[in-house]
Amino acid sequence: MEKLILAEMDVDFASPVPVYEQIKKRIKHAIAKNILAINEPLPSIRELAAFLKINPNTVARAYRELQQEKIVGGRAGKGFWVEKKSSTEQEEKEKMELLKEDFLKLLEKGIEMGLSPENIKDMILSFFEEVGSQ
């Protein structure tokens, strides 16, 4: 499963959001999307740092903060693992944030293609009508 979590991990070095925060967010999203289950091991600090081409201290900070939030557990020599799912409310918030990111990417893509925000809005509403009639 570690390969699957690595596929979910990417960072945007141009983003104003610190890299360690992006890592925390990706791990929380992987938990919310059930890509990571309780007791599932996370990639080692060195493995994730090498994959992302970042300093291992950055990954260590992300893991340490997730550990303080009691989302992951960890022990010297044993690595890190998913400690618990976030609360239902927190999980719902994570899923909404994930969906929001996807919608924003689609909106940006539509605008890049020359569509107006109004046309995109109409298209989304028509999709909702289609789904509702099924």
C-alpha cells in the first residue's frame, strides 16, 4: 500500500503553503479517501523525502505534527502508521476540502479553455439536474 500512498503524494513548491503542511494535508486526504487504513504503515521519512526530493526534516515535521494531532502513531525504529481516522465531522471536512480542490482545478481549466464562469456554472447545474433525474 505504500506505493499507493506515494502516488497520492505531490507537493507544489510554488505554493505559499509550506511543504510540510501540504504533506499533512495529503496524508489526511488519503485517510479520508480510505487509501490509508488504521494501522497501515506510512512511507519512511527517508523514502518519502527521496520520492518528493525534499529534506527529510520536512517530512519528519509533518509526521511529528500528525502524531501530535493523534492521526498517526510512531516509534523510533518502528516507523509511522495511521493511528486513527479523524472524527466523522473532520472526515467530512477533509472530503469537502478535497472536492473543493477538484472543482477549483476544473474551473481553472474551463476558464483556460475560454469558457465563462457563468457557462461553467450552468453546466454544473445541468449535471446536478441529470443526476437528480436518475
